[in-house]
Amino acid sequence: MMNFLILGAGGREHAVAWKLAQSPLCDALFIAPGNAGTASCGKNVPLSANDFDAIARFCLEEKIDLVFVGPEDPLVNGIVDHFLADDTVKHIPLIGPSRQAAQLEGSKAFAKEFMMRHHIPTAAYREFQAGNYAEGIEYLKAHSLPIVLKADGLAAGKGVIICQSHEEAVKEFEQMIRQQKFGDASKKVVVEEFLDGVELSVFILTDGSDYALLPVAKDYKKIYEGDKGPNTGGMGAVSPVNFADAGFMRKVKERIIDPTMAGLKKDNIPYIGFIFFGLIKVKGEPLVIEYNCRLGDPETEALIPRLQNDLASLFLATARGTLSQETIKEDSRVACTVMAVSGGYPGDYKKGFPIQGLDGDTGESIVFHAGTSARNGETVTNGGRVCCVTSFGHSVEQAVNRSVQVMDKISFEGMYFRKDIGYEFR
Ligand code: AMP
Ligand code: GLY
């Protein structure tokens, strides 16, 4: 029996908590800081995922056997290195990479250089900063449209700008590098060729030498139906993805996953945890849009319910280096996740509105909380993405319809959700 600690507070963490709580290996489950939903799977702990000293102390007090790190910032900030440098907690395994390995997400320039070095297909690019600013302007002016600008560092999902004109590109470039639009994260900018295709999210869990391929998912980033409007953290997801057929996935494995694993070994970068390959399929061929060093949100809410393995066993095998002995088992049904967000999101929004109808779990549907908190016995909104419903179905259409039906019974002031998740597969 083991004690687990989950770091994070979103829908991804609720889905992981929901799954771990079902494991016969799970004794105590803690979530820091968690949300009103995770409180029904384990015990919420009022600690920030970025307060490494407090987390280490808590792990000792509660005899935590394994820590799952949900979001990217503690990983990029070096929580794994912090634990390894502390003799009192260095024996506690974390599911997540070191600070250096997390640079695959923490620095777009690092990720691009890694892909170039290991011949992993990705968009052509150049990187610029204050030192070669003038050269950058010339490069932009000669670049074909649209032009993709990416802040090098973490920018809470807002650091990618797709510019439709040279004027816009020059203006954004100036704001990113000279005005530090995204703070230090945009001191360096990656300028990239625009790729036109369909995106998908591929996840592996690796113990440093072997890996397990998880169910493939697709997320829907735009706020409005028909993929219109600004980008969000994600408005929904489906799993599996029918255009990721066996032939395409073979290319993904041979050209992307295996070279990434080999590249990490060659560069002497130990990697334990999840790798999220943000891929795009262009004329039948996979290319990497980005790496993330964690699970995706809301992809996790769609793929975890389809995972038939015991998640605690998978985590344990990852920590022990025995993942090669595990076989991933997927539910053959489709899962579709629909996310409800606060009015105004992804711009400014208010928090603290009471939420009704969150008790809609059925055999086929699960309600996961994202930005929620408990207040005087009520559940209230506490973020942009508030809650989501994942449903199974024999088709995407059936799964989405079930999620929408459960979502129709949930209400809070300003609530909005997309009813067209998975539209291209229906
Ligand atoms: P990211 O913040 O890296 O996840 O990028 C956000 C979104 O921008 C991606 O999901 C894509 O939809 C889009 N994007 C990023 N890079 C490119 C590219 N080179 N070509 C087309 N779209 C891109
Ligand atoms: N859904 C995309 C992400 O988690 O970054």
C-alpha cells in the first residue's frame, strides 16, 4: 500500500486523482492544492505546487511514497532537482522530469535545437534576441505568411502568436523582445514557418529507458464553435483520434518518439515522467509543434478514463524502471470531454459564483472539476476553466451528446461551453 501526493489544481489533477483512488495499491491520497472535486478522491492540502520546501516537509510528515507532478511550472522550476538535493526526501520518486529535461517545454529554443540535432521533423525556424534584433526584422520582412512567433519561455499558453501580415509580425516581435511582452519569457523569440494541418496530442510515460504509449487524444483550443476566436487552455478533447491510424502512428514512433528517446540518451538527459508530443499531420506526415513535459489538460480527462491499467502500478513501474513489463490497455470506446468556462474567459473573468448540478456522474459520464473551490458547503467557480464532463460512447457523436446532456444540468453565472467538440469526426 502506498501514499500518493498529486501536485496541481486542475481537471487533469482531478482525473489523475479519480484514477489513483481506484487503485488497490493506493492507501492515502493527497492533492496540493487540489480543487473541490479532488477533495472527493483524497485529502486536499493547502500548499502551492511551487513551494518545494513545504512539499518536501509534507512528504516526510505523511510518509508519501510517490509524487505525481501535474503542471509544468514546478518541473521547469526544478522540483525534481530540489528533491534529489535533499537527503531527507531524495528517496521519494517524482513522476516528472528534472529541470534540465523539462527545458523541452521550458525553452522553445532548447526544444528546436534538440529536434534539429536529432533530425526530428518540425517547422523550419530561427531564434532571435536583443543581440540579433535587426537581423530578425529583416528575416521577418522576407518570411512567407503567416509567420509564427513564439516566446522562448513559459507564457501560460499565450506565448505563440500567428501573424497574418509582416507589419503585425514586426510589431509583435518588437513588443516581445524590446517591451518584454511576456517578461523574461520573450527575451528570446523563435520565428517559425506556419504548418497547415490537423493537430493531435501523443503522450508517453517513460522510466528513462523504456516507454509506454498512452491513448492518443485531440484537444480543441479555440474558445468558439467551429474553432473560432482566441486560444484557451483547451475547451474539450476526444480520444482516440481516427486519423492517427496504425500507419501514421508507426511514423510517429519511428520518426518522433524513438528519436526523442535516443536523443535524450545521447545528450545525457535522464527523463522520467510524461512526454507530451504536440503533433501536426501535414500531407500525411507527422511533425512536432511542441514538446511538453507533462500530461495535457483537457486531454488527460479524456484519456485517463480510457486507460484500463492500474495507474498506481504504472507510476510504480516508472519509478522502479520496469515499464517494459507493462502493457497499456485501452477501452475500445470513444471518450469525449466538454469543458465549461467562466464568462469572459480567456480574457478577464470573475470567480466565486455558486455551481449547481455537479453530481451528474452516470455509468457513462464523469464530471471532473477544474477551477472550483469549496466555500461554506457550496462549490463555487475559482478559475477560467471551471469543470468538464467526460463521456464514453460507441461513436464520437454519442460520447459528445452524453457530455452535453450532463453539462446542460450544470449551471453557474456566465457559464459557456462548446457543443461541437469532435465535430470533424461526427
Ligand atoms: P503552443 O503554445 O506551442 O501549444 O502553440 C499553440 C498553438 O499554436 C498550437 O497548438 C498550434 O495550433 C499553433 N502553432 C504553433 N506553432 C505552429 C506552427 N508552426 N504552425 C501552425 N500552427 C502553430
Ligand atoms: N491541452 C494542451 C495543453 O495541455 O497544453
